[in-house]
Amino acid sequence: MIAVLRLGHRPGRDPRISTHCALVARAFGSDKMIYSGEHDAELEKSVGGIVRSWGGPFGIAYEKNWRKAIKDFPGKKVHLTMYGTPFKKKISEIRKSKNLLIIVGGQKVPSEVYHLVDYNLAVTGQPHSEVAALAVFLHEYFGGAELGKSFSGARISVIPQERGKKTVELAISRDL
């Protein structure tokens, strides 16, 4: 189980960032995203629509109490922060964990987070997006294998092109 915990979602300010965290989490191999902050039915609806169209067993859930989400997770907890240890120093050790909670925040991550996790890791020691950090971390965690991942139940698939955009609608078999 690979889960992403997005801290401090604010519907009026963060809808695209939180959506992009979920898109990256899904596309790069996570099983679900949990978000805290303010509940946002539109975020859940948007991510659910992506899963229905593009496939995969990916879920999104709201957890009001981010502390509970971290404490109750049955596996290793990784906080992605520009202040942490360079992640390349720990990635082989972390790959041994099959249950992983990856925590990404926005502005002003509570200091308590740094003490509740097993690892505080930096993709870079410079200011950057949590979306970018999540993508880079997951790519390294899976060793690039996630780039060839197929998604069961997809209704749409991309036909790779050198120029232009082409998709195909897939027939979905339904056993009745």
C-alpha cells in the first residue's frame, strides 16, 4: 500500500495543487491519496472522474485529523520537505517498505510532522513544488517501472504521437 497524505488542503486556494498531487500519486503508482485541511467534495469528484475515465484502483479520502492519519498508518512514513536528508541517501532502505505513507504539505507544515515520521527527506534543498517532489520521489522509489504501468478499467487510452493528441475509447467488458 502506497498512500500520499496531502496536508492542509484549502479549497479556495489549493484546488489545483491538491488535484495535481492526486494525479501524480495515481499516475506514479500510489494506491490512494488522503487529504487533510478542509473537506472538498469537488476535489473528490474530480479525482473520481479521472479514475473512472483513465482507470486504476486509486482512491481519495478526507481525514480531518492528519495526526491520526500519520499515527495509524501501518508502515513507514516519509515526509517530503526541502529541509530533510537528501532522499537519494535513503531510497534503497525505503524501497524495502511495501507499506508507505508519503506526506506532502503546502505552506507551514506543523513542526510535529517532522517528529511523527520515520524519514524527513529532501528531493532538493531549494524551494519547490510538493507536486514535483512527489513525482521525483515516486519515480525513484519505483525505479522508473511506474512509467509503463497500465490501469485496469480505463475507458480512455492515449495513442502516443510525435505531434498532436490522439486518444481511443476502450470497450469495457461487463460481466453480468
